Amino acid sequence: MTTDRKNRLEECTGLIEEAMKCLENGDKECVMRMIEELIKNQCHDGNAVGKEVADGVRMVAHELWLVSDNELRCKLLRTLRELGVTKKWVRGALKMNRKDLDKKWRTRCNIEWGIRIKRRDIIKRVEGLLRERFGWSETRMCEELMRFIGIDTEMLRKYGIEPCDWVHAGFDEVYFMGIALTDLYVKFVEINKNKYVNVALNTTNAIDAVFFSLLLPVQRSTVEIWWVDRETGIVGVGYLIVVRADKWGWANYEELIKRIRTLRLEDVPRLIAGAVDGDGSIKYNFTVSRPSIEITACKACRKRVFLDALQEILEKLGIEGKIYETDSDVRLEVYGENAIKLLRLIMPYLRHPLKRLRAKLILMHYEGKIDDETFAELYGQTRYGNSNNDPKRYHALEALVRAAPQTHTHGGSRYKSSVIHINELHKRWWEVERELKAY
């Protein structure tokens, strides 16, 4: 526990004890003063002080509510509103339902409780401030990511390769169909008898953590963080949105397969680009001097049918793709001249930073624009290492904090260690939200 957190906990605990003494003595005004101090010190925020202390603040507020007359109750509500406490917190602390607070007490006390700023709106303001005051842009985000994973952007530009144009590549529903059928996790849920879908993109990969933020922007989604392996410090990052099933056009898997089989040929490259960006790979085998493109699916799941549909539609383009089965998965592979032909078609639509970069390098090498030595050197920067120390692997959270505007607001030096404590990022989120409520 940090010194600051320990001091905050001690201060909050002391204020709660003082408030309880005031209650025992029947000094309600003293309790009001203690509640003000508790709120000002964020003692009611479980993210800042923990559930036990936050519950103590709720208890103090509830006890005061029980022994107060209507005039003091209105004063308590006004105080909590002025201090920026949410209506949800007030309902929980005072043990009342939404109707009682909104219809009964807000009317009786003549309180206009402002609408709480939503997280997505706060994030949009963060981005606006970063662009306006600090010159942030998607290109700068890309360059920060590239530096983090060991890509020399200046060297690439020296050879006429722009490594950050992927942020502006854009995508449409055909591209996103490829993402939806490969890397997207979809789960149906029922809430209050209404059908919803949980849609998520999850990763431990540094590149994907930033790339996914552009596919499911955090203005519309929740960023989730969890331990994958505490011993090695591997953290997972995910983007989750919850939408009504009838509003989500990608929920019907069988319908998507039908749409694939009826796509116009000119739309197929965008679909395949989405699939490659999702659960595919672009590789070059130096031993046999052969490029390849792979799209993977689990062996015993519905995604297997997607590979069959892709193989059929590639044949219409005159491209041969072969399906291979292993013990754990199934792969659609296109290699050699067929891979070159397919790369030319999909390269303009690829958005994944490394896959787009690899496609450019392979095509430039094939067309004689860079020699063997240069190709090997530049391609080598895109390779993944096999250890946990490789910044491309298992460093999703670190890359996100450094590169993405939604969390990167106070500089990157604070998170230079290879293992980031999740609680510190949670604290960072809480600090950003608290600071930006002033705007």
C-alpha cells in the first residue's frame, strides 16, 4: 500500500469515527460537517479507499437521514448534490428507490440534480484537450506505439514506407464483418426480459490493445482490465459494449455467412482484410522465400464454416486457398504467388499496424523496390519474440497507457516498469474522471 493511500485511509477512518461520536451525542450539524469532509476527501469512493471505508460513509449518511426531520434531510441532499455525489450513490446510501428520490424528495426539496457526465463524454473531452493543448493525434499515438514495440519509423520513412497510415485507413461494414466472424466475442444475455449481446475484443498483445481501441472506441465501450497471470505480470485488456440484440447487425452468425456468399467480388478484399486483421496473420518464410496469409478458426466451433465460405469466395477471385486441420485449430492458408495476388488486393484495407506493414514490405520486396538485406532488416522489426520481455507480447496495458489518449494524460514516465499494477490504473481512471468533472 502506498503512503498516500495509507494516509487517506487513516484520515477517512478518523472522520467516520468522529461522525459516529457526533451521532451518539445527537449533534446533527457536526455529522453534516463530517459528511462534507468525508466526501471532499473521496472517502465515499470505493475505488479510492476500498469498499469497507466507503460503506462506512454510506452508513453515516443513512444514520443521519433516519434521525433527521424533512428540513435537515433536504439540506443533506443539497449538500451531497453540491459536492458532486451521484444520485446512484445517494440512493444506495439512503436506501431509497429511484422513484422516491426523483419524484418525492427532489420535488419536496426543490433540487435540480444535474445529469451526471457519462464516462464516454469525459473521454471525448480528454481527447479534445489532448488535441488542443498537447498536439495529440492518431499519428502521434501510432508513433508512440511503434517506439514501444521497437519499430524504427524514421528508417521506414527513409524507404518511402509510411508506418502510421493505418490509423486513417477507415473501415466499413464489409470489413467489420471479417472482424465479427474471426476475433469478435459475442455472448447473448437477457436483462429485464430484453435480449442483449455482449460484444468484446480482448487481448494481451500490445499492438492489438491500441488497434482494438479504434475498432470499438472507448467512447462507446467499457475498457476492462484483468490479471491473466499474476506471477508473470501478464494483464489482459478488453473492450466491451452491450447493445440490444435487435440493434446489433452482427449477432446472427448464419445470416453473416449467407451475406459472405453473396458479396460482390469488388467487396471481397475488404472482407478478407477484416478477417486477416482479426484472427489472421501475414508471414514471410525466409528459408523457402515464400509469403503466406493465414486465417485461423477453432476446430470445433461455428467459425469453422467461415473458413469454408472464405475459401469458396477466394476461388471466384482466382486465388487458391487450402484448409489445414491441426489438433487444436483449422487454418485457411494462401501462399506463394496466390499470397502476392491477395496481398495486392487487401493491403489498402488492412488496419492492423504490423499486418499492414508486413504486407507493404513483402510487396515492395517482391517488386524489387527494396533489396534482400533491407527487406530482412525491416521485416525483422515486425517479428514477435518468444519471451515475456518482448514488448509486442503480453504488454497490452502498458502500450495502452503510453499510446492511447483515453488513459495517457499525464505523461508516460509513470508506467515505465514492465509490470503495471492494475490497481494503479484503476486509481488513474478515478483521478482523470475526478479532475475532468471540472470542465
